[in-house]
Amino acid sequence: MHLSLTYAREARDVAREINDERLASEATLLLVEAYRRSDKWMPAEDWANVAQSELVHLPYPYLDAILQRNLASFISRRRDPSKGERLFQQTEEAFRSMNATYQVAVTVFEHGESLVRRGEYPAAHERFREAAKQFRDMGAQLDAERAESEVQRAAEQLAAWQIPPSPSINLIPPDVAPLITQILSAASGRERILRELMFAAKSALAADSAAIFAADDDGQLYAQATIDLNERGRERAAKAVAQHLAKKDRGAAATSTEGGALGLSSSAVAARDALDEFCRTLAPRRNGGAFVLYLHAPAPLSDRRREILDALTGCVRVALQMIDLRTDIKRAKPFNAMALPSAAGLFPNIIATSFAMRDVLSRMERLKESDATVLVLGESGTGKEVIARALHEESHRRDKVFLPFNCTAAPRELVESQLFGHRRGTFTGAVNDQRGIIRAAEGGTLFLDEIGDLSPEVQPKLLRFLQGSEIMPLGEAPLKVNVRVIAATNRDLELDTREGRFREDLFYRLNTFVIKVPPLRERPEDIPLLASYYFEEMCRRNNRQLSGITPEAMSYLLSYHWPGNVRQLRSEIERIVVFAEDGQSVGAESLSSDILRAAAAPSPVRFHLDFSEPIDFKKLMLDIERQLLTEAVTRQSGNMTRAAGLLGLSRQTLNYKLRRFDIAHTAMDGFGDTEH
């Protein structure tokens, strides 16, 4: 193993010397697998992070899938077995889409190894058997023998671990299941689920009429919904519900035994009419009182129909409790307030507590289950891919592949082939068939990063794909695909469209559902959270024992404007962790010189109030406005579009104000050619 590690390192060094990025990434992945096979998990994870950073801008889905398989092993072993299971499944699907049968078998085998480490021997036994069959079918004899030996080992453990199945207990009658499904499908709101229960109970029990009543603490009754009840029937129902609630309050026994919040009664009026009226208390109301189901049936309930009614009302009680719990959670801590990676939030990989991120998370919540194309806008380093991956992880496509593709990573003349694929011989150099990135993402999500830099020749074909889910690979007939697209860019696509650099029809197709990720300087409340999270991550990754970040250092981080956004903050935290001494806190002296210089420089926007003489308020406001304009243009190095965005103005308004104060040329001295 030591020799293989040496060869892999040497291969990586040679590849880097000759600038062969693919070969360097392959060597890095060999190092990952070699360390993992020798049970050296920490260096294996470190090299996996290196591979991940190298592959992020490279269009090689095959290598991405190999990396994902290793990440699945890491995550299954230490952190999140369920997420690891999903990653194994996604990796297997990715290799199947590429027709890489050997790698499919290897993925199945390594999934079995992961299950053995967790003690799940029955599932591991099945996976090893599947891997052995696949290896045999393709003639990989040595791999097949290895898989069969693991089948034998898992079988030996199986006898000790396998537990006889418990006898089946049917809590819900089978014929009631469709009715319960119908009710629970409306579980998005209290009113809807109560109405669905009323319809289902009336149908299942062949009742003449039904109603849902809301009772308050003062004994007042309100009919929430009714079926086939006239005015007289409504009065009779209200009387029966009032009697039912009165018996509950007195603790008296009803016609059948009452337990917990469940009551069953038969009224005197019903007896005279040879009809039976049945009431069930469903759940307490949030502001006091209770909800009660009323049924008017032509005969007493049989044991079978009472069983059906119990099943329906029991499931509805649970659903109502879940709705109340969800409401309480939203009121106590909104879903977009703060979702740390260790917390069970809606988007656990997004760290945010600022108001600036509320709109982002609100839009993500609405779009996560949709298949609509989403455009993510934001400066470089704001985490656009994190947003895209979070949307995928919370969508119904979560078990399929998430495939990122950087539109600037491949040469312009090869982007079309990389995206849509080609047949062998369709152009010079096409020596093999290429499925293309889009087909590799079948059933999953395709993330198109830097879409604003996509060449004009490819834009019409991308538009056709987005509009009709249809692609035309070079040398092939049109094909239908099932892929969700999330695009991202840091460019001003509207400006590019006006100036002819981006197709107008493609812009309007992408600009339907937009998520704008604010830069870090606009959400300083998130800096302590992000810094603390990255600090713990880097300490764990580098095996460091540090006490934390001092308040002084944190104040410096808060005051810095972070032109590189979250990516720059992460790099800064990694640097100070690597250079810090174990057992010590990280102070301001450990921060980079850029941050210290920015903190030491006085704020350009300042004014002094002298109350010894009258204050010219208009002149003071004009002076502050002049300083704000100068500072914004200076910070953005003369880029008028960004300066206008920083001030929340349109570009035309900014130009007018600069001319008004005669500071347009002064503020831009030293910046050379700028955007006008």
C-alpha cells in the first residue's frame, strides 16, 4: 500500500507539472481510495477535499461520481448514514447512466462494506451477492471471488444477528387505508383536513348527514362545515354535540366507554326518531374549546363501523397535532431564521440568520418541490452552488444525481459536445460516443454555473432544451430528457441582453424564478455564525485543539467588507486555524493584513456637528450624500453598475448624482478603464 501511495503522489506531481488537470484529479482520487483502503480515514478525507476543490470547475462527471462514492463512505461512517445511503444510490445511478458497469459493481460492493461497518448484515449480504453477480457477468473473476468471500462472511454473521420477524399487527383496517390517504393528503391545513374527515366518515358509515362543530370555552357552538343538514337538522346536531360535551365535562359514561379525548353518545332526540347521532371529539382548539365530528346515521353503529370511525378519527387527531406542532415551530423560530448544519432545519446546509437571507430562503421553500428552472444570481463566492444543492437535496429528485457544470470550464468549441453529447465521427477528434452532461443528469438536477458566459452559439440549443426538455446530440435524433435545471451567474444578464451579449429569449426564459443571493457585506449578522462553523470544521479537519475566536478578532471580521464573500471568509478561517497554536484562542493579531488595514483606516463617510452655531441641515445632508457616493464608487473600483447596486440606486440615478456633485472623474482617478 505504501508503494501505491508513492506512485499516486508522483503521478499527481507529474500531471500538475504538465498542466494535465484530469490526470492530476485521477491521481488525487487514487490517493483517497488508497488511504481509505488502509483505514487511514483522516488523510483520506483531506485528499477528498482536495479532489473536490480540483473537480469543481472540471467537466468530468465520471470523476465526480468516483469522488461522490468516497464521500458516501465517509458520511455513512461518521456523520449521517441516511445521507450516505442516498449518495451511494446517486453514485450508482450516475454510473449506470454512463454505462460504466464495472464502477456500478464497485459501488454496490463498497455500499455493502459500509453496511457491514454499521452492523447491518442482512442488507450487506444482499449487496455483496448483487456485486458478485455483476462481477461474474462481466468476467471480473478476482473481484467476483472477493465479493463472494464477503457474501460468506456476511452470511456467518447473519445467523447471529437476524431476529425472527414480529407477528403482524394490523392497526388500520385495509379497506380504511384509502380513506385515510384521502384525508391525510389534505394535511396542509386544519380546515381542509376536518372537511375531508367529514366527507370520508359520512361515506364510510353511510350516514345521512354530517358536520364539524367548533366549541369554545364558554359553550358556544359554531358549525365549521356541514353536509345534508337543513336548519332543523343543524339545531338537532348542535343539541347532540352540546350533550356530548356536557357528559365529557361531568366525566359521566356515555353509551360506550369513553377514553381520553374520545366521546360517543346517543341523544334522546335520535332515539325518538329511530335514528342514532354520534359525536367524536377530535382535538382541542388552539384558543380554547374543541372540534367535534357529528354524524346522523340511520342505525346504531356496528362493531365494524365503530372500528372504521375509530381509525379515521385517530389518524386525524395525529395529523392535527402535527399541524399544531408545525405552527408552533414556525412561530418560535421561523424556518429562515437560522439553520445550522447540525440542526434539523429545512435547509440544513445553509447557515443564515440575517434578514437579508429571509427572501432567499422563502423563495427556496416555495421552489424546492417544483421542477421549474431557477436562476441564482450573486457575486462570486456568495454560495450559489450551495443554494442549488440545497434545493436539490430537499426536492423529490433528492435520490437522483446532482450534476454541476461550469460553462467556462471547457473550451468554447467543446461546450456543446460536453452538454448535449455526440456520436463518434461527427467531427474531427470525436473518437468515442459521448452521452453529454444533460443525459448524465437524467432524473436529477443539472447545475449550470456561470451561464452568463455561455457562448452565443450554444444559447439557442440550451433554450430549446429548457422549453421542451428535448436535446439534439451531434449526429443523433432529438431525445426527450427529464432533468431539472438550476442556473447561476455573477453577471448582470439584463445588461448583457441589452448590449447583445446574451440572447433575449433565453434571458426571459431564465428570469422567471430568480433567487438573488446577497453579498456577505449586506448580511453581517451571518459572519459570526459562518466564522464559528468554519472554525470548528477547520479544527476538525486539521486535528487542531483551539479555544475559539476572541471577541476582538470577531469585531475585525464584522467590520471587514469581504469582497470575496463567504469563500474569502472560509479561506481566512482556514489560514488562521492552520497557523494557530493548540490550546490558544485566535486573536486579532492572527488575521490577515488586509483585514487589519481595513479596520485601521478611518471611515471615509464622517461628519462633525458643532452645536455652538446654527446647523445648516441641507448643507450637512448634501455633504453626507457626497461622501457616500464617493465611497461607493471607490469601493467598487469605478464600476458604476456595482456602485449603484451598493447604494440601492439605478445606474441612471447614480450618474445624475455624480454629475450634480461634480465627483464622477475625481472618484475614478487611478482606476484606468472603467464601465460607463
